[in-house]
Amino acid sequence: MKPAPFDYLRPATLAEAVEMYAAHTDAKVLAGGQSLIPLLSMRLAAPAVLIDLGGLDELAYVHTDDAGVRVGALARHADVARDPDARRVQPLVAEALHHVAHATIRNRGTTVGSIVHADAAAEMPAVLCLLGGHVVARSVHGTREIAAAELFVGPLETSLEHGEIVTEAFFPALAPGAGVGFDEISRRHGDYALVGAAAVVSLGDEGRVHDARVGFLSVGDVPLVLDLTEAFGGSEGGGGVDAAYRAATDLAVQRVDPEADIHASADYRRHLAGVLTARVLAQAYDAAAGRSREGAA
């Protein structure tokens, strides 16, 4: 199919882009286009105006400092994943990005665009929520930060107001003594995940777990983050931590509430959430323990 007719605008500056967006009530913003173009082609979206940000090279950045990683609206998935400073400051971003679709899509698609698309089956919205990140939105009225917990409000729906363009996503740095893990299960490589999970585990004194959280994709209309610290009860090493993984699996299975669709039943998704919970927590725990040993050396 072909898209419905639309007017095409290509601003030369960000200021021009927000002016254009404010002036049109039925407009869509195009960045990488890997989510929007298929919707246009299938006529699931039919805006009167398409505003292409492709000429705004100043938004194609990845900036890192001790606070975290800032990703501009036109930074491609592949460029973010390859950035060595971003991987060092917050490794979960790169780990999750390697699971996004196929290399061709990662080379064109934008990380911020994926977040704004707000698909609960996508990796980056879940990562942003788990890490407690935020986006920066700009309009003719100014700039504001929107926390991830307040951004996603429904299926493919965000709390962005009319005329707001997201210019940046911020992922907080990984704290000392913390580690991350990510994994997902799909029918075929590159398909949307039946279920995916990301974890952050923080270790305190004597290697005891004092924080363990898991973010899920494909288990609801919006990304889900569960605090599973109670499963560990201060565990350290050996059988204690193995028992904690089992307890965390039980908690996750109880707390997720997926829906059935043509790809999987609700019970199967719930089972996968439990499997992935133990898997990513183990990855995160081992990574945290490794970083702690390196720091002590």
C-alpha cells in the first residue's frame, strides 16, 4: 500500500521545526522513520502534514558525563550502541540496543524515536523506565523534562502535549557496585519480543543485594518495572542467591499481568517473564560482583 497524501515539510532548524509543529494540528514528526513509515504505508496513520527532522544534524549526538548518557533525537541506534563512553557510563543502553530488530533498522532507526513511539514491545521504553530516565521536550512555549514514569500512558500513547518535539533522552549513569542484564525471547531473530526483561542489581557491604529491579516489555500496554529486592533478603553468593532468583521468579509471575494475542497466550507470557527474571537478575548480579571486585583491586 501507499501512504495517504500529505504535505511534506523539512525544517532547517529546531526552532523552525517547533513553529511548524505548533502551526499544524494534524502533523507527525519524522526522525528515523522505522516505526512511522510502515504505519503510513498501511494507512494506520494518515497525518495531513509530515515534518522531517532529518536535516537537524545538531540533534544527532551522544553525550556522556558522570551523570549519565544524553541521546539526541537523530542519534541512530547503531551509533548509540557503538559509543564507548555511553557503554562505560550506562552499559544497559548498548545491551538492549543490540536486541533491536535487525542491523539495517538499527542503522536507520533512532533511539529517541523508538521511545516516543511508545510501543510496550520495544526495548528502549522499558530501559528508560527501569533506569528512571527522562526525555526533554521542546515547543514554542519552552522546554520541559518528562520523567519516564510519567511519559508512557497507554498503547502507543505518551503524555506529550500538542506541539512538543522530544529532542533528547537521558539515561542515568550506572551506580558504583551495580550491574545490569538484558534478554528477550522472540519467535525469530529480529521479531518483536514475546517477552523481554532488563535488570539492575546493586550490591552493598559484603556483596549483599540492597536493590534489585526488573523492567519488562511485552507484558502490558506500557513498560512495567518491578522492585524485586525483597526476594534477596540481603543474599550474598552461592545457594542463597540461587534461592533469591527462585523467589524473584515467583514474585514476577505473580505481579505481571500480560494479555493473550495471536503470538502467545497470557500464561505463556507469564511463564517467560519468570524465566527471564531469573536470567537477567543473574546477569546483573554477576556484573555487579565483577565491578565490585575491579573497584576493590
